[in-house]
Amino acid sequence: MGLFPAAGLELASSRLSSQGQGRVARRGGFTLIEVMIVVAIVAILAAVAYPAYTSHVRRGYRAAAQSYLMDLAQKQTQHLLDNRAYAATEATLNATVPTDVNKTYDISIGVAAGPPPEFTITAAPKGTMAGDVTLTINQAGAKTPSDKW
């Protein structure tokens, strides 16, 4: 700007005013087109992000159910060693269903006296997980469906 900054600003503002004569000066703000472009971009991002988010949440709930089934299977093995039979209920195993599992899966235990004794623990989806697969584990450690474990 040089030695006289105020004079330079005056000169620049006088040039702008002489160029803009006869036109309406644009005020700060957004046009409708600009706002609509931003809304369209946000809508596209949301359309991509929401299914990915719900898929991630489903996998999280499924992982919680799988962890709980594995815990129950381990407790069943210990119960067999202590009592020479598998437990038919979660209460007998002193197991408390985690909140996430309780609201998304129904847990059931099936026991066959044998010989040899057998159990199958099943987690059937409910609520927000209604479209998901039913998870099972048995005394041999076989988990179904194998592609979801």
C-alpha cells in the first residue's frame, strides 16, 4: 500500500463505486440455488451414510449376542463338570442377560439328557434386529450360521 494506506483505500473504494454505478449492490447471503445445492449434497451424503450406520449397529448388537452365547456355553461346560448335567435356564447358570442383548435377541436354552448330554443355545432376533439371522451354539462348539460368526 505504500506510505499512505488511507489514501490507497480511498482510491480503491472510489474505483469500486464508479464501476458499480447503475447496478444494485449485492448484499451478503446465499441465493436459493446455493442453498439447494448444499441440501442436495447433504441428502446424498445421508443416503450413503445411513445404511452404513445401521449395518454397523447391527454388527455391534450381533457381536454382543455372540459374546453372550459364548459366555453361556462356557458356563454350561462348567455346570456339566460340577453337576453332571447341563442347565436348562440362564438363572441356573447365574447368567444375567446384557441390556443390548435383551432388547435385540430372545435367548433360549435347549437341553437333551443324552447320553451323551447335549445343549443348544439360541439367540433369535427381535425388535430392531428382526431381519437378522438366528444364532446358535451347541456343546461341541458348533456355531451357526458359520458366516456370521
